Amino acid sequence: MLNYTRYKRNPVVNYPERQWPDKQIEKAPVWCSVDLRDGNQALIEPMVVEEKMEFFNLLVKTGFKEIEVGFPAASQIEYDFLRQLVERRMIPDDVRIQVLVQCREHLLKRTFEAIQGIKKVVVHIYNSTSTLQRDVVFHKDKEEIKQIAIEGTELVKKYAKDFDGDLMLEYSPESFTGTELDYALEVCTAVQDAWGMATPEKPIIFNLPSTVEMNTPNVYADQIEWMNRHFKNRDSIILSVHPHNDRGTGVAATELALLAGADRVEGTLFGNGERTGNVDILTVAYNMFSQGINPELNIENIRELAEVYERCTKMDIPPRHPYAGKLVFTAFSGSHQDAINKGMQAMHERNQEYWEVPYLPIDPADIGRQYEPIVRINSQSGKGGVAFVMDTFYGFKLPKGMHKEFADVIQKISEKQGEVAPEQIMEEFQRCYLDKKEPLHFRRCQITDTEVEDGSYATLAKVTYTDHGIEKTFNGVGNGPIDAVQRGLEETLGIEIKVLDYSEHALRAGSNAQAASYIHLMDKKTGRVTYGVGISSNITRASIRGIFSAVNRLFY
């Protein structure tokens, strides 16, 4: 039996004056990528220097203006990587490099050696402040833990005097979500006082991490808003959040934290990071994009981002990952497929300004997914999905009455093998309709006007065809080419047929366009019906081929 009694609820915040539920996200925050530090340290195989270089260039190209590149005092590899960025002049002037360091003098000294020559830097210091870590990890009381933060701040201030670049201080009360709010504020205020240099023009960054998700996202939002409203000299502070995803709600926690007053978000591409990962910055950014907010990142080609990410990290993006997964813009359900199909048609017909398609919150084309299928066919799919594939991939706009007939063909295949690719759907369409040329194979036709008994004119169709390979000819007279061919077939074959419906359209634009013709035919003796399809650059020939296709399907 599941022993849930071993666990106790984490406390919530008693904060009835909260204001964040009535707010909306209006603009993008400052984005800080921690892929090269927090993300890299969580990889089974950490990136080598050249992979880090490629990833750094990707982050710059994507538009990140703040990038945490590592912990240069922790290892020679990270130190050398940072120095290569400097010596190879790879850091744009508008990008601020962030380095992480514990509040220890020898580590800070080494860190300042590593950042020499960089124009814009964030020195990020931290120490854990939570009740649990104070007790079981550090065995220190509140005053001793606070003193660590103060001493670290004073050391940064000391070494900053000899630094030529533009330096900002960031402080994180690590494990903030497990820290008493009044104590977290006390520590941050002590850091603020020790730094003493924060102004609205050159603020200090207070980063309040959800190092471990311990409660629902609304509790994190309460914590952020409480700090936001109790900081002193708030205009001299950038309030940053660094959410993890232990409860699977990192994105939600981030969005609520933004409502609660956060100015800045630290996270990674696709959510890579310790345990269940960091917040996925791309998902948050695409969510903003889907609401008409400029995410202020260059994320219009998610396939490129995914390709570089997977190559450098050796991590796979799950197929259902928001926006990036291979299946996220795919519908297997028949009702979903039908709704998408109709929504796309309505968009085209109405020439709408805004994107509105059921089940598709954004246009896949806007993020570089235009060449991937929106609808895929398996045993759960319906007639609308098959019709959508035929239209989207191959230009065949099947009449509505034909949707079920052809979908039933594909359904039988999918029940045996699972998913049916668009290419196989087209092969079946070719086999069932376009290549239905036996035993009767239309060859050619001569259409002329002929005078009938009452002195009016009708259409004479002289049709040449093969029957089991033997060439034959018949004549038919009617009120148009289709009627004439129908009557000629009836007389020649001794059958009774009726054209229930006829439609045609061009398969592609231009003077040499092929036309597709669809004939809905009924055997009047049995009541059986079917469709036939013909294509040709000549619409009359396409129609006659459609009739022959239907006759072969109906009688042979």
C-alpha cells in the first residue's frame, strides 16, 4: 500500500491581500539562459568546449542578452571555456555574461581572474537559506547563514574595485521556497545594505529560486509577490526567478511569478536541468507569443533550436514536448482532424487577420513547422483526417460524400499496421481510383455536336476503350459529354447507371494545370454507389476517366 503518511504538507502563505490573480502578463521579462551552467551540469555527458561554443552561439543568435556560462572557479574546464569566449572575441557587446560562485574568497578571487576583459558581467553569489538545509546540511543558525551572504557580498565588492567592466551583483537565497519569507527578506536586505551601490540605473539582482518545487504554483506566486511588495528601494532591484520542475509545474510557476512582479527569468532551452529540469524558457516564450505578446527572442525556427540542442546535449526532446515535439501539431483523433480541416478552410475563405483554428493554438508555420504534417492517420482517425491529408499533401479536394468511402479503405490498413503515412494514403488513392482501369480502360474520345429529331442539338461522344485488352468503340448521345458517355456505356454494357454528383477542380495553377474530376455513380438495379476519379490536363478527358473509374469499381 502506498505509504503517503510519511509525507507532510508544505506550508502555504497566509496572504489574503495578494493581487497577482487579477493581473495579466503584458511583456516579456529579461531572459537569462543557464544552459551552459545549470543545464550542462545535469547532463550525463557534459558538453565539451566546442559544443559549448556552438551552444553559446545559438543562445546569442536566439537573442539572449544574459547568459550564465558556468562556474569558472569550480573547474579548469569551465575557466578555460570562459577565457576562450574572451580571447576569441565571441561575446557581443550587448550580451551580459553571468558567472556563478559561492561566497568564499578563494573562489571569488579565481572568478574575477576569469572575467577579466569582459565588458558586461553578472557575478552571481548564493548560499542556501532553507530551514531544512540550515539544520541538516550546514548546522548553522539564521544569523550565521545570513553572515555568509553578507561576507560574500563584501568580497565581491572588494574585487569589483579592480574590475574594468560593467559589473552587476546577483544574490540568490538558494532553496528560497523552503525558507521563511521574513527571513529570506532579512537576508536579501542585509546583502542590499552590504552592497550599498544599487540604484535604479544600476540595480542589484535578487534571484528567488524555486530550487525544489515544494507546492502548487500559486504558493510560489504568493511568495514572489510578498517579497516584491516588501523589498526596500524596489526600483533599485531586479526581481529574478529560477524555477525548477519537480512537480511538473515549472512553466505555470514562472507565469504566475511574472504576474506577481518578477522582472527576470532564469531557465534553459527545453527545460534541461537537475532532476526534472529547469523551467523551459522556450515554452514560456511561445506561450507569450500565442497571446500576441512579443517574446523578444528569435524563436521563429524551433527546428534549428531543437537540432543544435539535441546534438550538443545528447538529450532527446520528447515527441509531446510543447511546441518542439514532433507530434504536438499532429492530430490522430477523427473529430480533431475534422475540426482542424474546417478551421483551416475557414481561415482561407475568410482571409482572417487573426489565427483561429480549433486544436491549434498557433500556426505551426510561424515557428518553422510548416513542412510537418498537422494530421496523421491511425486507427483512431476519421474521414476528415484522410481528406485533409489528400488536400494538404497532394491537392485532391475530395467531395464530402467521398470522405467516408476512402477513409474506410485507409481504416482497414491502419487497423493492421498502425499509423499510415501520407505517401501510403496516396498510393492507395492511386490504386483504388486513378489506376482503376481494368477491365475497361478509356483511351480517347471525340466530342461533337449532333442534330437530333426535334431539330435541336445534343452532344455526340465517340469513345474508344479497351475491354480486357481488346480495343472497342461506342457512341453515345446526351445533353453534355458526361451524359453522352453515360448513355453510351449503358447501351454497350447493358447496365443502368446514374450520375448522382459531379465535381472537378484544378490540381495546380497555370495553363498546363491538371484537372481532377470526381464522379458519384449509382447502379440503378442494386442501389450500390461509389466514386470514380480521373485526372487529365483536359477537363472532359478527366471526367470520362472518372466515369470509367467508377464503372470499374461498381461492376468489376
